[in-house]
Amino acid sequence: MNIVVFGAGGRAGRQAVAEARRRGHQVTAVVRDPAGHGDLTDVRVVAGDVTDVGSVEHAAAGHDAAISAAVDLSVPPRDFFFASSRALTTGLTKAGVRRLVVVGLASIMPGASGAPLMDEPGYPNEYRPFYLGHAAGLAELRTCDLDWAYVAPAGDFDHDGTPTGRYRLADHGDPASRMTYADFAIALLDEIEAPRHHSVTFSVREA
């Protein structure tokens, strides 16, 4: 397949690119400044703005599916995630790309109580504006006609752990859960190659 990855320079994006290449797919890695990503090899690296419809359409043209792992911490989270969701859904539609898999955030997914993790007692909320930014992006995603999936780790990422090469679906969010970016990328690519989740959110955790 031809897969375009937005936010390919970040931790989740890099692992998505690596997993896609491992499976033999052709990848276009979209980053803000290609000059700063010389280590993205064996892929086509292009400059793009995930909040701009024209830029998304141009980068996605000719591809079979898209992954978005994009984030920009230099702007207010709500502004970024809302704008990126709107630009992705519009730009991908214009480019004829139907499948979109988005890297999500555990904080806005249901916890054991059924309420979002960020609203459960004791959950750390010093980054609540970031959580709410993700929620705004998801709300916009829900209005589109694309075949999308919003995939979040059940808890957080393990930056130094050893990948297991496996994952499993999580019944609910769990603040104590940790999984590597490499294993998370397997879930992303599985949803590209053989989609099981359509226009829904779901969480994954280490197997």
C-alpha cells in the first residue's frame, strides 16, 4: 500500500513509518521541516502542514490510507487539534483517501467508571488543556464521512521498554498501563491493512 504519515517526525509517527516499511509498504512521511529529519530514510519525506487543507490534499494524493500522529506544542492545543482534524478530513476527502487512523490520547477515553479518564478521581490534570484539545479534535473527526479510527494507548507510553511485538484491545483506560511506541505502531498498521474499527475510538495495551 501507499501510506501517508502526518507527524512522521515524532515518536509515534516514526514508529508508524518504521512498521509500515517493515511490512513492505511505500511511505510518504510528512513533517514541518524535512531538513531536520535526515534520519527518516527509505521513505519519501515531504514538507506539510496538517492544519492546512491544501497541504494535506497535496501530500495525500495518490495514497491508499493515512495515519496522523501530528502535534504542535507551540500553539494552543484546542486550536491545533480542531484545525488538524478539519484539514485532514477535508484534505483527505479531496485527495480521494478514505481510510484515516489517528493517534489518540488515553485521557479522553473511558476509564473503569465509564467517564473519561481525565474526569476520574485522582487523575493528574496539569495538562488538562492538552486533553481538551484532543477532545475537540475527536469531536470534529466524528462529523466527517471518512472511514476513520481513533486509537489510544490504554494509559501512557513506555519510552524505554522492550517491545513485545504484540498488543491487545483494552476494556477501558488504565492510568497504570504502559506500552511501547513500537507495539502501538503494530496496532496502527493493523488498522490500515485490515480495518476492524470504523468511525469509532478504541484503546490498546501490551499483550
